Amino acid sequence: MPSVSEFVQCDPRNYTRGRGGNPVNTVVVHYTGTNASAHNNLLYFSRNSAGASAHYFIDRDGTLCQSVSESDTAWHAGSWQTNQHSVGIECVSAGEDFTEAQVATLGELVRDLMARYGIPEGSVIRHYDVTGKLCPAPYVDAAKWEALHARITGGSSEGSAPSAPASEVPEGCRNPAQSILLHDGDFGPLTVKYVQRRLRAAGYYPSGRYVIDGDFGYYTKRALQQYLRYACGTYDRACDGDFGYYSVCALQRHLADAGCYWKAGYGVCDVDGSWGSLTTVGIQRAVNAGVL
């Protein structure tokens, strides 16, 4: 853990005491978007009702400052669920790349958090990965983030995590690197947001009407039905936003056809209309492989 040079307690109007019993399992990297120093950020969030906060600030010279205790919930990610499970780190930058000193301190802090909380590389993410906000702006570019991610986590690529051994991957199936989503079977807001983005890219979730919000609600379900019907040909019923048995079967067929719906040691999973964790893992594989 790098030494914290200054801790100025954030104003109580900007954070929540405790974490509601939730474990820390994520690190979210941000940029401040201004030239204000880490010290000045501490003063600002300690004196004003900003409706936002972060646990740590890293100055351009690598100085580490703290505003919120790790045991408390900072308001930084734009998602209450993510906030309760994460540590938010702001690097001082008005849009330029982080300095070498910043990257060194960021890496030391991130690796310490990973070790103390058992956080996998794939759960060290950007603010952009939570809400789509262009933060940290210098690293919204996928290649730049991948390089930075590898440096600060000590890994070889963004979100890399152990994949199933090649011998356990059925012939013709995909086991993509977990560069975007962990194959954890949790159909949470982050996975839903990537599904929404892929549906938008395919023309089924228009930006003028629908929001990338991580909510698997009526419009997202209907858009997914339309995608499965018109783009994949696995769904032949009404696109009514009611994602029931036939819709799940269609989704599973598409995932199986794409080589993403399988269980190590057992081969391709059954198309049974029951959306369990293996179906979600299939979605996560498909997102990572670029086939959803």
C-alpha cells in the first residue's frame, strides 16, 4: 500500500457511512477532468455539497491523498450497486495521459487492493465500463486502457483471468479472453449494459429513445427479441418485451450456434428455456467474442 500523504474527510453530504454489509470486489478508475491538485480536490469535497466523492486522489507527481475511508461508500461510479462494492480512484488529469508517477502509484494501490480484497484483474474497471461516461477520458480508447490495465494490475491484458483449459473447450466452441466481462454468470448491470451497447450497434436499441442504463427492462427485452428474430433467426414469435420460455430458448440457440453456450467437461448445454447462470456465462462469452 503506497503511503497516503494526506487524508481530509469528505463532507458527509457526499458519501454514505458503511457499505450496507457488501464486500469490496471492484476497483473503478477515474480522471478528475480538471487541473486542480489532489489536495484541492480534498478541500473541495470536504467543504461543499457536491453529491459525489471518491476514496482516493492521485496527483501528477504520484502523491496519494484520501477523502473517504475504504469502509465507507463513496459516490463515484454512477451506480449505487457498484458504489457499495467498489473503491473509487481519481487521477488528476484534464484529459491528458496519466504521468509515469501517477501510473506507478495507481498500480501500487490497485495491486494492494486486489491482494487485500481478493479482487480479480477483470474487476479493475473504468468509470466508462459502468455507465458509459467518457471517464477516464484518456483511456476510453480500448487499446490504451488495455495497456494501462496490464501495468496497474500486473496482468498481461485487460481483465485477463484463467480460462478453461483448451482440453475442456468443446470443438467449435469459443473461450474468449475475459477482456470485457468476467464469465461469472451474474447478469448484473455491467453485463446488461454491454448487451444494450451491442444491440445498439446492431441497430435494435436506438440512441434517441433508449438509455444504456444496465436495466433489463421492457425495451431491452424487446430489442433482444428483435435481434434474435431478425438478425439471428432463432426467434419466430411476437417481440412483446416478455422474455419468457420461447425467448430464452431462442437466446440459448443463438449462443449455442455462436459456440458460446457450453460447460467445461459436458459440451454444449441444453436449450431448455431456463435462464440460469450458464446462459449468462454464454452471453458474457458472446460479448467478449464479439458475437452478441
